[in-house]
Amino acid sequence: MSVNPSFKAATLHDVARVAGVSLVTASRALSRPDVVSDKTKARVQQAVEATGYIPNLLAGGLKSKRSLMVAAIVPALSVSQFLPTVQALTSSLAELGYQVIVGQTGYDDEQEEAVLNAMISRQPDGIVMTGLVHSQRARERLQKAGIPVVETWDLTERPVDRVIGFSHIKVGSAVAGYFLSKGWTRLGVATGSDRRAMVRHEGFVATLGRDVPTAVVPAPSSLALGRRALVELLEKDPGLQAVCCSSDTLAQGVMVEALARGMRVPQDLAICGFGDAEFAAHTVPSISTVHVDGPGIGRLAAQIIVSRSRGEPVAQTVHDLGFRLIERQSTGG
């Protein structure tokens, strides 16, 4: 069985011709294999492989009004704390026959709206947002489109559709309370410029009841930005005792800069991150952090999207999964 090379995408007609069967039989062999013989299925499958035919899932899904595609929107692909959520979302959906297409917003509201518009135009069965939808126009378009939407890694009483997350202001408050319980008084904050990080900073300062030296770096954070943040903080307070960081990556950078200066961690400077990235438990010293169930968010988001796309009821609108503080060596754990 041979095929002449062509620059045009193979069609079902090509598959039927190469397999030596009718168009209807080729279609049935691919969409309803149980109604054709094993011999016919084998011939059609060989033709598919020979022609390089790829089924048009969108066209095939028009009758059911399902594309079997889910859009996942993240601020940046480089942010390690979101990867477990995307991985769990992807694997959970794949088990049910769905594929995930990923877009990134770059922490920019205009880019977020552009990405959402592009995704909506492709008519996915659902959209999973890392964070909340901030553009009012995008919120209105999503609601009019009737596409199931799950906002994650945050909480709101007014989600576009459903939300899975935790309170960032409570995270900041919990870290501040932990620092106070250690007896540290000369505190600093190294934070990214994104909304969620700034809300955690707000919670931290509110619990302390006073402002503290703060270094704000552009999102997404990096090790280099963490080093830069500590330089700025030590210029503001050379006697700094502890630093609250908006991500484990920033915390790692703060720690690298501290060690490069001959400071002992945690004896001279205690450090706490956020997100419980995979590397946080394996640095030396290991990084204390705030753990969020990223995989759990991804699995639940997949479950909600599939249920909603099938027209099944999902009674709960807001899912608060909470968080927990993990004490490791960087704060004396």
C-alpha cells in the first residue's frame, strides 16, 4: 500500500481510496469501529498511517457541540509553582479524551484579554484560568459564550463561573504570624509585582500592624531578581532578621545572595517562600514555604470542566482548598 506524496493535508477520502473501501466504511471504521470487521479496521488503520490523516475533531464534534479541547491560561510558562496544576489538569483530561491547549498572559491584562478572545473563538469545551479573569469585557464575553470557566489559584465571591483556590491575604497573614511567633522583629518582604503577590504582602503587613522594608520586582520572579531584592532590602535595613518572599524562586535567590555575603541561613537571616516548588525541599538549606495543592486544583478543575461541558450539575461555585505552612531549614525547622 503506497501513497503519492502531497503538500495537501490528507482527507478521509484519501484514507478510503488507499484502503480500498467506501467513504462510509472508512468513517465507520474510525468513529464506530465496533460495527466493522477486524480486517476492515486493520486496512483503514494502515491507510491512516500511510496517508498521515488526522481526524478533524472540531468538525466531528459539531453534532455533539463538543470540541474535546480545553484551554489552560497561565501567567507565564516559566513559573514553576503552576506546573503541577497544569500537569494534573492535562493528565486528568487526557484520560477522558480531552486535549489541553496552553496560552500565557505575561501578567498583562491586555494580553490576557487577547489570549482569552483567541481561545473563545476556537470554541473549547472549557477554559481554566490561573488566577482570576480581570478584564470586565473578557468576563462578559465568557459569560455570553456560555463556555465553562474555572478560575484557579485565587478566591472570589463573584467568579465568572467556578473558582478553585485559597485566600492570598490569609497566606500573608499566616506567614507574618509565624515570623512573630519566632520573635523576629526586623522583617522584610521580597515580592513580585503581580496582583496575588501584592495581596499576600497586604496580608503580611496588616497582621504586623506596620510597614516593613519591601523590595518589589517584576513578575515573573527569578533567582536573579531574588538576589537583587535582598541587596535592596539590606540597604534599607542592614540588621534584617527574616524575609518573606512571594515565591520559592525569589526565596532561592535571596538565599543565594545571603550565602554569597557570608550570612548564615537561618541564624543571620531567615527566609520563607511560597508555592512549595519541587526544588524547595532539596536546596541546602531547604526552603520553608507555603504549600498549595497544585495537583488537586488541576484534577478538580478537570472534573468540573468535563461535568459542565456534559451538562451535568456542579452545585458548588467556590472551592476553597486552603494552604499550609511548611517549616524547613531556612527558618530553623
